Amino acid sequence: MSYEFLQILWFVLIAVLWIGFFFLEGFDFGVGMLLPFLGKKDVERRSIINAVGPTWDGNEVWLLTAGGATFAAFPHWYATMFSGFYLALFLLLIGLIIRGISFEYRSKDASPKWRNTFDWMIAVGSFLCALLLGTAFANLARGVPIDANKMFTGNLFTLLNPYGLLGGLTTVAIFLLHGANFLSLKLDGKLHERVAKLTQKLWVVATVLYLGLGVFTYITGFYARNKIDPGIAPIAAVAFLLASGYLITQKREGWAFVMVGLNIVFTQITFFLMIFPNVMISTIDPAFSLTIYNASSSHYTLTVMSVIALIFVPIVLAYQGWTYYMFRKRISNDKKNLVY
């Protein structure tokens, strides 16, 4: 395989890993943010946590794999992004840690104060992760200050610009909607009815923010800046989100979940099409941008990685698919069946 083909291939594979992470961990974050507000009693909160309990840690593997693949395939991209976004990524790590701790320790003590504390830690950690991821990706689409030495010259406040913050808030809203749709598939009884009512309100907020971000992106010219026009991908993303609203009102919960999931998928496709062949766009000078060509590993490294991926990726996908199949049933409020 040619060197250029491998560079493009690994850009696509990293895009697929991020798409998988946003789709799967998106509803995890949404469920986490909804936890202290949706669950009125301890048994209800336990039911909500058990909806994602068997799979949340497996979903985070997609993030680790995306980071590892970036480090191996595009080391200059990894070095510039992880050093430049250091504080943001450190806060992201904090959010992931407090979520993980809370899932595992929340039910170790029956004290209401103990459990309520961990419930809020799950919510805050999930919100922090969703906000930071959305802000980071919005800034990557917008461009960040990178000099001729491939060094990020800004700071945390550079990322907290209006476009970046709008991207973060939109991601939070979409993940909340995605999480609510997921819970509507997993819960029953009064808790299910409460989720159904909340989902309609969340759809309105998510749609307004999403359309606002789309208009902001269009008027700034980000869509037309690079070599590949996203084409119908952003239009499809909007269409799927609008379709989910209709399906929610019709109580077709499964299809509503699929539509929001497709919105997330096509939003990420739009993002990666917008930046290709760049991986980090420089706002100082386009010539300073990192691309798949000047940021990649050697031909030999990419070849070895491709062989390894061909062997192990299908195994991982099969295992995760089996996990979701095994835990596909709705969660009841029977305390005997609640693990978390």
C-alpha cells in the first residue's frame, strides 16, 4: 500500500473511532447528566445507573483507542493537540475519573448523603466531559493558533471563544437528548413516563442550539475553507435531528434514538470532511497547519498498525456488540435486580 493511501486510511480510521465514541459515550454522558434531576428516589436513580452500568466503561475504550491511534499514526498531531489543549484535557480526565469512581462506589454505602454526593459527581463529571469535548472539536473546526514550529501558542482561554463555547453547549444538549432517548428504551413505569415528557423539551433546546451552531459555522465560511466540501452530510445531520422530534411526539422511541444517533454520526462526518487533509488548522498562517502528510508516522509504522487493526478491530466490535445484546432488556425497579 502506498504511503499516501495509509495516511488517508488512518485519518478515516481515527474519524471512525471518534464517531463510535461520540455515539456510544454520548448517551452515557446524557444519562449521567440527567441522573440527579430525573431520579426522585434512590431506587429510581439506581435504575437509571443500571441502564448504562454494564457498558459505560466499554464505551470509554473508544476514547482511549482514538487517542492511542492518534499518537501512533500522527505523532505531531498528538503532540501539538495534547500539549496545547493540556488544561482542557486534564479537566476532561478529571471528569472521566470522578464518573468512574462514582459508578463503582455509589452503592457501597446506603447513606443518602453518600449516594447523593456520588450522584452529583456523575452528573458534574458527565457535563464537564461533554462540554469540553464539544468545545475542543469546535475549536479544531474553527482553527487554533499554531506557529511555524507546530506549537500551539494560545491557552485555555483561547479555546473559550464564542464559537467554541457554543459547540460545547450544543454537544451537552445533544448528549442530553441522546441519553433521554436511551433511557426511554431501558426504563419502564412512571420513570419511563417522566423521561418521555422530558425528551420533548430537550429536543427543542438541542435543535435550537444545533441550528445556531450550523448557522454560525456557515456564515464564518468554515464549510467552504478546505479541499473537500461536506456536501449533504450537514444537511443529513439536521434532517435526522428534525425527524427525531417527530418520532418523539409519536412515541416511536427506538427510531427516535436511531435518528439522534445518526445526527451525531453525520455531525462528526461533517467535521472530519471540513478539516481534511488538515488535522489541526492554524489561524496564524494556513501554511503552518498540521496535515495528514506532515504529521504522520513512517510508512512502516502505518503498515504494521494496519495489520494489527485488521486483526483486532473486528474482535473488539464483536465483543461490544455481544455486550449490548446481552443487556438489551428494560430495567425494572426491583431492588433485587439492581447491581449499582
